[in-house]
Amino acid sequence: MTDEKDTSGPAPDATDHDAPLAADQQRTGGAPSNDADGDRDVVHAPTVVEVPVAEAPKTESHEQNQDEDRWGSVAREILGGTPMVSLLAVLVAFVVGGILIAATDEQVQAASGYFFARPGDTLAAIGSAVGGAYWALFQGSILNFSRPEGGFVALIRPLTETLHFAAPLIAAGLGVAVAFRVGMFNIGGRGQMLAAAAAAGWVGFSFPLPPVLHIIVALLAGMIAGALWAGIAGLLKARTGAHEVITTIMLNFVALWLLSYLIRTPNLLQAPGSNNPITPRMLETAILPPLLGSQFNLTWGIVLSVAAVVVAWWLIERSSLGFRFRAVGLNPQAALNAGMSVKTVYVQAMLVAGAFMGLAGAQQVQATVTTGFTSGIDAGIGFDAITVALLGRSNPWGVLAAGLLFGAFKAGGFRMQAAEGVPIDIVLVVQSVIVLCIAAPPLVRTIFRLPKPRGGVR
């Protein structure tokens, strides 16, 4: 009997045999299948299944943090923005002015001699001096409550005086602001105003015309003369590269001495039969009429200045010419690469700036000084306009507000000096401190610990 091979041994473990295949299936996600010959297993390509990830629900604390970040950003923009810096600059100037008022007051000086014995007297004297001076400034520029017997006319007269002084300041401030927006520094306000005053005055006292037409022609003559005088500086910059600061300063002197010659020479601008350097009286038909009646000094000049603000805003913010102004002011090289004629823009900007200055000069001879003017007809407005434009941040509406503020300084400064004995030079100091703070915004932000604006220091 033949021995049969024992095949009853333990069968191979199926788990061990299929382990690599199972691992491969787990790795690839495929399922094995026999091919047609049954010789090998084929693993199908894996199927990628996208499992949506559930978004974490927004909690109340998360939404609260977003709101806090949003409001924090808004507060940072408000506190660190240029309008807030301008307001705080005015506040700093008033504080410095108050310190000077207290330091120069005789009663404060007397009370400070026994400060340690009776400090209350010194503090009361300081409060009386500073409070009285600023109250007089308010009553001389806004509303006068000290004369109830005068009625409504006496009450609002200071406000009309403020508007009267502000009218040429606003127009001249626009002349500086427009040049600023193009990156040019127009210091020639005095010369442009003198040229405008000479032209408007010549038309005003030499040509008898119908009332309304005479006013318009004289105003246009002044604006054209101011534009042409400023255009000289723009043309020199465009053609020769001469800096407008130098040329406008020199043109100030040229205009001053040219006008001085004209008003000293008979048959030119000197009043007939007069040996004084003064022009003839303006004809009544060329004088701007009063706005609220003959009892006030306020004329239609303030309306013209406000209209000029609207025109300047539209010109800068809405017109294609204003777009070129802003483009050149931000980056002249980029504007040149974009196909703009930078030199032409310089000339155009100075022409527009001079026209606004000319409006201020024409108002001086048609509203402020109508009995004949001298070479001092500009009254320093050309230089005050630089401060107005700086405080207004070269924005037409900001220039309007700054012009009203400086008009209030001019109107109230006289009453402050008359009623409280405070030198009017204190007002000039306040204006100078405003310029200092506006020119150095980091100083104001450091004093009040304001956040820095986004995009760097402004």
C-alpha cells in the first residue's frame, strides 16, 4: 500500500496572505477585481470624496470683537485725522494765548507777588484776565450782549464784521490752496492782490458804466490782472524751472513798487489835484452794495467768496482740470508718464490761483476801501492767506472755515484791546501758534497722545 502524502497539515492563514492587499486597498481606497485571465488583481483608481467642513458658528463674543475692531478703526481715523489735528491746533493756540494774556496782565503780576500767602487771588486774577479777554473776543466777533439797548442790530453787528473781514481772506486762501494742490507754494499773494487792485480800481474810477455791469467789469478786470501776474511765475517755472517761491516773492516787490510809482504819478493812478500817493475815489456804480443794509459794513463780497469756494471745490474735485491738478500734485512723474503735460498744469494752476487772489484784491477796492487806496491796500491779506490755506488743509471747505476763524480774530481783536487792554499782538501770536502746530502735526499728536494715521505721518 502506497503511503499517501499527508495534506492535512494546517492551512495557510488567509489573513497573512491578504494583509498586503488589504493594506493596499486601505491606502488607495480601491477594490481588487480579477482580470479576464484571472492571473492578477487590478486595483481601481481611488475615488476622491470631498467632505464639507462645517464652518464654526460665530459666537456672540466673536461678533462683539468685530464690532470693537470696526469702531476702534473709526475712532482712530477720527482722532488721528487731519481735521482733528487742525481743531486741536487751534485749542493749543488759545491755551498759549491765555498764558501770554495772564503773564502780561498787571493784576496777575501784582497778585503773583504774594502767591504763596494767598494763591486764590492769583488764580482769580488769571481767570478774570483770560476769561475777560476771550469773552471780549467773542463779543467782538460773534454776538454782542453788552448793548441790549441797541437791539438786534447791535447784537449781530460783530458777526457781520467777522464776515466782512473773512470775505477777502477766503478768496485769497483759495488762491494759495489751489497752488498747494498742484505742489506749488504761492507766496505771491500780495503782488497778485496789488495788481488786481490797480486794475479793478482803474476800471472803477475811470469808466462810468451802468451799476451792475460796472461791478462785474471791475471784478473781472481784477481777477484777470491777478491771474496774469501769477501766470508769470507759472510760466517761468514751466519754461526755465525757476522755483515759484523765489519768483513770487520777487514779483511781490515788483508789484509794490510799480503801484507806488503809478499812484505817485499824475495822469496815471494818482488822484487829480492831490500830492498824496492815493488813487481817485471809486465811482458809486462800481462799489459792491451792502448785503444787509447800510447800517452794516457787510457787502456782497462774502457771497462772492462763498461762491468762489463752491467753484473751487467743483474745479478740484469734479472737473478734469482738477484731476490733472491733483495728479501732478501727488506725483508729477507719474502724471507725466500718464501723458499729462506737467508744465502746462503748472501754468494753469497759477492762473487759477491768481484769479482767486484777484477776486480778493478787487474786493478790497470795491468794498473795503472805496475812497481811494494806497500801496498798502492788500493789508497783509496775501500772507494771512497762507495761514488760512494751511489751516484749511488746502480743501475749499476747510479754507472757508479757516477764513471765518481768522476773520473773527481780526474783528474781535480790536474789541479785546479796547475793552480789556490786551495787546492786539496776542491775536497775531495765536495765529502764529496755529501755523506752527499745523506745520508739525506730530507735535499735536504727541501732546494729546493721538494715534498715528494709517499710511504714515500726515
